[in-house]
Amino acid sequence: MPEHSSFLTLILAHMRDTLDQNAHLLGETIIGGEKPTWHSWEPVYASGFVVALVILFALSIRGKLAGEAALIPEERLTARTFAEAFLEYFYDLAKSVMDAERAKKYFPIIGTSAMFVFFSNVMALVPGMPVATSNLNITMGCALVVFLMFNYYGLREQGMGYIKHLLGPAWYLAWLIFPVEVISLMVRPITLAVRLMLNMAVDHLILSIFLGFLAVLVPLPVMVLGILVVLVQTLVFTLLTCIYIGLATEHEAH
């Protein structure tokens, strides 16, 4: 996908020589064997910007969700009501995939994934803003975190039973079932990463093209479609995270 320019591009351009030197020290990319440039740092800083944004958002509503004042709902849409509705929706989603006990136990990783992906995707609707999730390196990083965590949860909950599950229902089928299960596990982070990256990159590119035609009227239908893409991709990524964690931590009795 083509690289997009944002306000971060202008900021990082002032540190171009330093970033170029640091990029060359990393060597070539695993896929494609390309040498990174100073522009390759932009998705990293974009993801850091989103992390800072999420932290500031959480700190701004933390006090409002503590004490007796949290029991009284606010009458208008505020940061608090948005956070409550957003997190409640994904908590209910997690409960629909797994039981309430496991949903509560694993919601920190589920809720964090939903918040990071949502705020990153929303950047695609604002011209000139960096979109971290339009870069495969960032989405692959998110997918690998989910991959490592659901395997860790599975091993912690089931021990060797988690490995035994990969061998299939009968020992004489293990030679056939085990490679298939391993390939299935390896494909999961790839599908998470590529699906999210392609949808957000294409959405951001189309919006940028239409903004070049007319800054007010023409992009409106595309922006409406972009909002749907933001919501759907956040839902899909979080739903798959819930499913993978639910499958990894589900005992045979269930």
C-alpha cells in the first residue's frame, strides 16, 4: 500500500537524518527484503500517539467512574457515557462467546484491543492524521500480542491438556491432526493483521482521494462508509480475539 502523509510526516522530516541512520541499523525487512527509511518510523510513532490518546481518555473518565457519582447516569453524550457504552458492548460480546467468569477475567486484553483498534481506526476519518492500523507492522504486532496471550491463557488454564487438544481425539490420528492444528494457529495472527490493515489502508486512501476533489460535499458519503468500516473492523478484530481466547481456555467438559 502507498504511504500516506500526515502531521507526523512533517514532524519526523525534521529528524530525517537520525531516523534514517537508525532505520538502516535494523537491516532489511523479513518480507520483501526492503531497507526501511525514515518514513518507516511513522507507524510506530502513530501507534504511540494512539496509546497516549487512550491513556489520556482513560484518565479523564477514571474519577467519574468511581464512587457514588458513577451510579447516576449522565443525560448527554460525554466521554464517560461513551466509555460505558463502548466497554459494556464489548463486555457483553465477550460474555456471548465465553462464560461471564472468563469474560471478566480476560476483559483487560479484550477491552484494550478494542480501544486501541477503535481509536486507531477513527484517525482515518480525520484528514492529516496518521492511521497506525493501515500499516501491516502495527496490525501484525497487535495480532501477535493476541496470539501470544491466548496461547498463554490456554496453557495456564489447561496445562498439557492444551497441547493434547492439538493432537486430536485419538492418538493414531495425531500425525494428521497436529500439523493441521498448528497451521490453523499460525494463520490466526496473519488473518487478524492482514484483514485490519487492508481495510483501513484502503478506506483512508479512498477518503484522501475524494478530499482532493472537494473538501466539503463529495467526501461525505465516503466518510459515512468510513465510519461503518471503523466500527466493523473494530468489532471483527475484538470478536476474533474473544473467540480465540474462548477456544483456548475452554475445558473439555464444556
